[in-house]
Amino acid sequence: MKWTDVQLIAIELAEKHPDVDPRYVRFTDLHEWVMKLDGFADDPNRSSEKILEGIQMAWIDEVE
């Protein structure tokens, strides 16, 4: 899984953190949680605010 796998990351986060409201997750925490996902293998420095925002929006869609 890489930073560009936004939808897959969102699904994994929703499953791993079912009690978390993604609207209130800080990007620093989001970055850390993505890095800890099983199967995630990408450079930590390749993420950006735009990518993290996309993951957050996909996660919100996933839980709604």
C-alpha cells in the first residue's frame, strides 16, 4: 500500500479505528496511523497535506 492508495487506506483506517471520528483527526496522527497500517510500504516523506486530506475525506465517506 502506498500514499496514493487513498481509498484502501481509508478502509483500513475505518476498520482499525472504529471509534474514531475522522473529522477530528489531526494530520500528524493520521500520518502516524497510516504508517502503522499492515501492508503499508511507502516513504514517510512522500505524503503531503493534500494526500492526508484526501485520505481523511475518503475515511469520512467510508464511515458514513
